[in-house]
Amino acid sequence: MTNQTSSRRSFLIKTAVVTTGLALVSSTQAFAKILDNESPYKGYNPFSENKTDLRKNFFSKSILVKGIVYDEFGVSKISNAKIEVWHLSPNSEKFKHRGHFFTNENGEYKFITDFPNRYEGEKTKIYFKISSNEKATFTDLIFDSNFAYISYKHWESNNILKERLFPKLKTSGLQTTIQFNITL
């Protein structure tokens, strides 16, 4: 009787160890896949707070970015599209400024953040992931103190917007405002 009991106990222990190991391996692989998430831009992390004010310092230079998310034809405005944004934090090479929010019923979005840092030799950038109804796209907004730019990838994906495509930058005091429209 003891031999059978110890045999069952051994079987149960080994089964528990194998099951736990499989659960850990599969969950770490899933977690790694979520973090990797095919983003073409460094610093993407799908875990962010739902907020439109990303500022950490309310008395420094800030950027207000606003725009409209259109459908792939550049005609209809997409309501309730999720917009995730992130950028290098001021005076840092870490992506601690991040958040997500949703477009309103007119497809409009707006957020404010501290003026981002930039890598040496590059322009300042804010990265975006826009998603709605199983569709998602990544893009970036490139700017400096005087002008806002788009990347070739953004032009390629959004040129249907024609005159609404190019970002418009306006500076007033410590705040820069950029109008940036996107298609999904």
C-alpha cells in the first residue's frame, strides 16, 4: 500500500512540476510577444495609462498635438479610435512619457506633453499607434522648434488626405501646437 501511495504522490508532483513549467513558458512567450508587438518604433509598450496630459513638469516647454483620424479613404472620421503615444522624456533617453486615449464622435483627438528629448543627430519625434475595429497602424510625428514634418512612411500611408496631410506647427510662449491628421 505504501508503494502505491508514494507512486501516486510522485506522479502528482511530477505532473504539477511539468504543468507549472509549461504554464510559465507559454505565458512568458505570450508576454514577450505582447511587448515586441511588431512596432517599427523603439519604446512601444502596450501598457499605458488612459490620459491626455502626459506632462511631468507643468512649467516647462510643452507640445499640444491635435488632429483627426480619418478612414483609409480620407473621407469619414473615425470615432472611438484608440491612439497610443510615446516619446523620449525630456533630458533622457528613456520612454517614460506615454499614454493612450480615444477619438471623440468627430474623430478628433488632443493631448499635451512635455517637449520630448531627441537622439543626437535626429529630429524630435512622437510615436503613434492608432487602432480601431481590428485595424492598426504605426506612425510618427517629426518636429523641431520651428517646423513639423512627416516621414516617407506616413506620406505613403496618408497621402489621400492631400492638403490635410502635412502637419501645421504654431508656437506661442512655452507651448507649441501641432495639427496632425492620420488615416487608418
